[in-house]
Amino acid sequence: MALVVQKYGGSSVSDARSIKRVAKRIAEAKRAGNDVVVVVSAMGDTTDELLDLAADISPRPPQREMDILLTAGERISMSLLAMAIDKLGVKAKSFTGQQAGLLTDAVHGKARIVDVVPHRIRQTLEKGQVAIVAGFQGVSSGNDVTTLGRGGSDTTAVALAAGLDADVCEIYTDVDGIFTADPRIAPGARKIDKVTYEEMLELAASGAKVLALRAVEYARRYQVPVHVRSSFSGKNGTLVKGTHGDLIDPNASSEEQEEAAMEDPIISGVAHDRSEAKITIVGVPDTLGQAARIFEVVAAAGTNIDMIVQNVSAADTGLTDISFTLPHADIRSTTAALNAVKSELKFDDLQVDDEIGKVSLVGAGMKSHPGISARLFGALRDAGINIEMISTSEIRISVVTRADNLDDAVRAIHTAFELDSAEGEAVVYAGTGR
Amino acid sequence: MALVVQKYGGSSVSDARSIKRVAKRIAEAKRAGNDVVVVVSAMGDTTDELLDLAADISPRPPQREMDILLTAGERISMSLLAMAIDKLGVKAKSFTGQQAGLLTDAVHGKARIVDVVPHRIRQTLEKGQVAIVAGFQGVSSGNDVTTLGRGGSDTTAVALAAGLDADVCEIYTDVDGIFTADPRIAPGARKIDKVTYEEMLELAASGAKVLALRAVEYARRYQVPVHVRSSFSGKNGTLVKGTHGDLIDPNASSEEQEEAAMEDPIISGVAHDRSEAKITIVGVPDTLGQAARIFEVVAAAGTNIDMIVQNVSAADTGLTDISFTLPHADIRSTTAALNAVKSELKFDDLQVDDEIGKVSLVGAGMKSHPGISARLFGALRDAGINIEMISTSEIRISVVTRADNLDDAVRAIHTAFELDSAEGEAVVYAGTGR
């Protein structure tokens, strides 16, 4: 008998019919002999409707009240889901974040989980009942309702799985799993059967939307196996687990070890991101501490920057240009913050470019295989795509292109690394770095 | 500086515009120097929409889950109201029943308040902020969400006013106060300025819908002055307070006492109720304990019966008929319960009559004034209306008529007791029992 945490997103519980379908799936898991805990998001468009209501009332509502408002959504979906399961003859009880013991700090709108104390969930399981838990929400030490922000429900599920020492955390979604690229862009993209936490982190950070970055971080820290799968089929999805080389037996011969390592794919996939823009600060005096001061100002504005490029300064003027990428949503506050200190920083101009795209190649295997960058840059050159910025980590290479070129870039890289499936079926890529 | 508890019903907060209007009113009360606690119901049709959703999922959903579902409504209205007040520059915080310290028993769907521990509300007031509290809900000792059932928000407001020792509990509604009759039926009906708890209890129990019976009971027990008034105007409404003869100074001369007592109106008003039906059990053997057994069965079915009439038994058969009134909603369960024991009770037939109406005359003054019943029956006779059942208390006379005759009965009684306002303005009735 396994202890399974299942998470269903808003699209899986968008109306009464889909709630009944999900209830059937949960009842089956329970009847198969598992202990089942379910984390559920708000129904379909509920959150957007509540946001609209708030916008009608106030342009800048207090965040504490926004959290109370938005958590009404999960209250509705979780109680309806419990009713639907009960109707199938399986006892189920729903719990708010507070009741489930999701303790957070008091930062409304983006609270962090500080502890998980799931006494009531354990009691419910011991009684042989299914526990339904509201995703996305918790309670602060002052007994105020908090929300976890973006990706909150995935994080709730993983945190509960860790707190309950669950065997697996299943994230149900409307796609079959994590793909080697977005199939809408790269038709040959195929489902990845298994990916390490590190690779999943890089994929999520690079724009893959199926699993929230925060949930992956949490899963890695507590070594929670996460199974990303479709709520519309019974097929296995993608298992996020372990580290690269897990297949290697440390007592095996070096030849066997090498062979085992070769069974891990070098490349996991190609992610893309359209959510960023580029700001270029033109004509900055190239003096000591200038860049530090600029990024102090940007950080104080609450902006998460991603990539930074500084040009070589022109010898005759001693001026340089500094470019960085940031989320579209932060453009306004960041330019305002920089313009406010224009006379101190002595730059000429700020240029905003919101027509960029970022494509990233991720694979834990690439760190031991040379020539990956060269192959990637070559593929883009052959496709006639100009590279504007580059950043790398040990297991990721990202480049910024024109937004119009992004889809072509994804396809070119996906093909260059032989990720395309011949017949659209899931073949495990086990290339050798050629 | 006064401590005021204000309660706004669903029709007062049906959309963003009305929420802003209510917020303005609350901000004014706060700026006038009062400590303000606001109890709010769910927006307009929210509760009905949630009930529809539940009905789509299950015909008999678990009541615990219904309570979680329905309380989402107040969560939405209370946070939006807090945002709207904040936007006017007045700090406001919203609280769930649990956060506000509304402790109840665990009877989901119709929980009773067992204690009110409003620490956080007091703290909020001490900080000079407005506290918004979700009506209709509380928390059980097991930390489960409960709802108070019908009239729950009025009850929350009165209970909080009692717990906070408030100066007044203002119930805002869409009419100007309590009227001597429903103005849609009796156009001459006028607003009552002041009514005692006892009279208000009888009016509420007899069908007056403006204030919930339970809230009046609570207010009487804790002597909370309740001011029922319109959220659409600044006019005074109806003050529910004290007992009949409050104006009498016990140290005054008997002549002065008599004069003071005469200033209290004899009759408060005429209430009507269309929500009841009549069941007649035909041909019951008129033996000892038979009636007791019948009403045991009815009580076990959870039915609240109102009036009972037993005919004189026919000498030749030894059989009698027993009629009683009950809410429409209870007809099905009650007839099922009685038919299940038909062979034991040995009755011939059950007749259900759902075409009845009940009209009630209420007034604390009537107990010291003879001839009230005679005048009432005379008025109905003159209007050609047949009386089917009668019940009385010290300060109320109720009669059952055909449903078609109910409006005529209300008007005839209202006129006979000189309750009609000459010019539609609020004149205090101070008749002397003639």
C-alpha cells in the first residue's frame, strides 16, 4: 500500500463534469489500496474572476485581503471534489491550508512554507478516508490566511508529500508529461520518461511551464519523487527523481559504469521563454562600482534579472552599454527606478526591447560532453538566427534571439540534438555527444 | 465614542458598486468617531450559485463540505469590502468566523454559537481599524468550519455585539425598518419606530422576514439594542429594545404611570406567512395517547409544527381528525413518516393542504386590553374571510385562512386596528383598546 499525493490543477476541475471525472480517478486510486491525499487548485477561471472583482474595487488592494479573496477559489473546488468522491461511496474530507497544517511566513501574496504539520491529514488517512487539501494557501503564525503565489498548488503538493513521507507526488495536468520541447512548436517533441531534479530545475527556470520551479526546488531538497502526468489518460508521464548517473553502480567495473552512464540521455530538452524583455542602459561611464550600483537600484525595485551583458567600453569616450533581461511585468518599475537616479549614474539613455525570446538547451549529461555549445551555435547559424545574448550553467545553455526567431530556434536546436521522435513515440535519447 | 456593529445583507453588497456604497457608509461611521465592526453576508446570488454547483455534483452532499463551500461566499464579500474601505483611506481588516472567535457546536448546516471570543476584533479596534467579519459562519471545537443556517448573519452580528458589549447592533437591509404590515400588501403600513424584544419575537415567528427570529432571541437574552434600518438612506429605522412599559417610572404617581403606559402602542403590527401547509390526519381512533404518539412520529421526522387542531370525535364512530401546520419544506418527510406507521396509528387517510395562509396580530399591549380577539374576528367576518385555525399567545393572535384570502385578511386587520397611516408618514399608534 502506497501513500500517494495527487495534485489537480484548475483545468482538471473546471466544471462539475470534470470534477466528477477527477473524483472517479481518486476513488480508483483509493480502491486500489492506496492512501490518497489530493491537492486541488481553484476551478478553471475562478481566480481570474476574483481578480477582476478586486480590480473593480481598488487598483491597489491590500495584499492581506487579496489572499483572503483568492483562497475562496480553492474552498469551492475542494468541497465540491469531496462531495463528488463521497457520492462514489468513498469517504472524503476537505481541508484548508490552515487545517492541513501548511504553516507559512506572513508575506501575503508570496508566502514561503516554514513548516508542514499535517496532523489532521494523517488522522483522516488513518480513518481510511481521502483527504482533499486546498492548494496555494497556508496560514501565518498570526492566524492570517496567506497564499504561496505562482506555482503555489504544485508546491503545496510537494510539501505535503514531504511532510507525510509519501511514496510519490503525482502532478496531474492537461499534457502527458514533460516534453523535449513544446510540441506546439516542435512537432517531433517527445515525452521524457525520467528527468533529474537538476535538469527539471533548469527546464522550469528556462520557461517550461508544466511544473513550477519552486515545487521542483522543494522536491529536490526533500527528495520527493514527482510524477507529472495527464489527468485525461492512464499513461505514465514524466518521473522527476534522483541525479544524473543514478543508474551507475559504484561497485561495478569502470567499463560497466561507463556503459550505465551512457544510458542517461545527455540532453533532456529544449525550453523557451517569451516572458522576458531586455533593458539596455546606454552610455554608462565605465568606472569602478558602476555596474554594482546599477544592479543595487534594480534589485531595490524588486526585479529578478536573468542575463546580463556589458559591452567593451569605447576607448575614446570611456562609455559602455549594459543590457539585462527581466520579466515583462517588471519593466515599468525598473525603468522608473533607474530614471530616478539618472543624474547619479550619468547614463545617456534607457532602451527597452520587449521583442526578445530565450531558448535554452538543458541536460545533465552536457557537462561531461564537449562540443555542445558549438553544435548549438552552429544550428542557429545554419538556420540564419542571430544570437543577442548568451548565458550558461553546467547543465544549460541559453541564448536570446529576436522574438520572431524563437520558434525556428527551438526547432533547429531540437533537431540538431536528435531529439525529434521518428514516429512520434517516446524513444529514449541516449546519444554519445557526437 | 460608540462601539457600533453593522450588518449588511447580500442585497446591500450585490456588486462592486454597492460594495463601494456600503464602504462609504462604514468609513463615515468610523470618521464620525465610532469604533466600527461590520458583519457581511455573501454577495447577492453567490449562495444560490454555490448551491447549484453542489446540486450538479451530488443530490445529498455531506453537510460538512456544504459548509466549507457556502462560506466561500462571505470570504469573497468580506475581503472586497475591506479593500473598498481601505481605498477610502480607512484601514480595514476582514476576519473569518474562526478568526473572529465565533465558536459553535459541530452541527453542520445549523450550528449554534457556544461562545464568542473576539480577541482579534478588539485588537483591530484598538489599532483604530475597522473589523469586517464574515456572517453566517463559525468554527467548531474540532477546527471545522460551520454555518449557522437561516438568519445566520443577523445572529453573527447580534452575538458579536453582545460579545463586544457594543452600544448598538445596526441591521442594514433594503427596507426602512419593521412595518406594521408588509407595505406591498397593506399600502397604509407605516414604519414602527420602536418595538420590544417580545413583540419582535412574535412578529419574526409569525412571518416578518426583516430580522431573523434567532437573532431576536439572542438580542433579548443579552439585551443588545438592535436598530433595523435601510442601507439606502440615512433615516432612522426601527429600534428593537426593552420591554413593554419601559417608559413607566416606578416612582411616579399611579396616574402618571397609567399615562406613560398609554404611550406604548397596544398593537405593533400584522405579520403574515405563506410558508406553511396543513396536514389533516383523517379518522384517527380517539383513544388515550394517540395524539402524543402522532406528534412523537412527526417530531422524530425533524418537523417543526406550529398550530394543532383536533376535532370533537364523532360519537358513533369514536374517530376524530387531527390537523396541524408545518413548513412546506417538511411535507414530504412528514407524510412519509406518518404513512410508515399507518397500521399502528390506524388512521384512514392523510390530507395535505398547501393552499393556506397565516395572519398574526402582535402587540405587547394586547394582554392588558380585552376585546382584541373579538375585534379581529369581527374584521375578518366583515371581509367575508373564513377562519380555519386559531392560535394565541399573550401578545399574539394568529389565524389560518385560505391562501387566496391572506392579503385581504392582512388589510382588514390592519385597518380594523387603525394601523393605517393617514398620510403615509410614521405616526406612533397609541390607541386605548377601543
